Amino acid sequence: MKSSLLVAFGASLAAALLPLLPAQEQQMPPEMAAAFEKVKAILEPGALHQKLADYLGDWDVETSISMAPGQPPMKSKSKAKFSWRIEGRFLQQELKGQLMGKPYEGFGLIGHDNFKQAFVSTWVDNFNTYKLDSEGRLGQDGKTLIFYGTLDEYLTGENDKPVKYVYRWKSADQFSFEIHDLAIGEANTCVVTMDYRRAK
């Protein structure tokens, strides 16, 4: 196990450094060369990374939070900016505005892990001390991105509660982000909806 890990790590390092080495120094042992060939496709951004570019730009955001059955949702507004944190690999979102009547600020990263064959996401904000991590896949329609993760519910004392996050593209200038509480059941699980419209 240890030797295979070293080979994989060595191949990853070699892939990163190989273009920087003089031609006469770019020779690798056969075992290392074989591992290098396997990881080359994992190391480079692909078509799924390119889909992240659709989010680039400035957005006006309206957030709706479902408080209780039969009650109107609580709404608030904010501004979001998506930009590359690492060009072509990791997208960052910076969001500032209001949430539940208080100043709100959040920061997130989205990328695609070629080895896991999954999109990966992390989020932090000024309402919490935790970091929300999730993994997801692109829907068959190519317009829906679905993540699954967990969160802690302070009011009920629940740890690692299952949650689903959904990005739904409606047009080139509009998409929504949904948070689903999977503990509710199979229906009416959406508790938060954020409507993003491209700023003009």
C-alpha cells in the first residue's frame, strides 16, 4: 500500500514538474512512467470544469426561506460575485447582503474532482462557525447540479443531518440555488431558495 501511494504521489508531482524540466531530465523509471500516464487525465481540467464558467460574473440574489407551513416565506436580497479562484479549476463565490434581517456574508468554492468524478463544494459564512462540504453530480439535462452533504441543526441538536443542494439553470442569465432538508421526507423538502439574476 505504501509503495503504491508513493508511486501515485510521485506521478502527480512529476506531472506538475515535468514541463519545467530540461528534456534530458524528463526520463522516469518505467513504474513511475506508467503511473504518470494514468494520472495525467486526472490532473488537467476538462469539460466539466468548463461548465463552471457559466457562473462567472455579478448577480442579484433574492433569498426565500420557508419558515412554517402556511406562512409566507421570509425574503431578503444580496449581491453575489463568481470568479476564478484558480483559473479553470476552482470557482469562488462571494455573497453579501441581508438574511433574516441581519447583515450576511458568505464565501464558497466549487470545483470538479476528476479522481472522484464529482463536483466538490465548500461554504463558510458569518452566521455560523462550521464549514459546509458537499459532493455532487451534473444532472442528465446538463442544466442541474445536485450536491449532497450534511449540516448540524442547532435548535434540534441534530449532528450531520443530510441535506441536498441544487443549482437549476433557467436561462443564461438566471439560475436558482435550493437547500433541501432531506429529513422532512420525500416531498416539500425545499426550505431555502436563492434566485440569481445576472446584474445589469
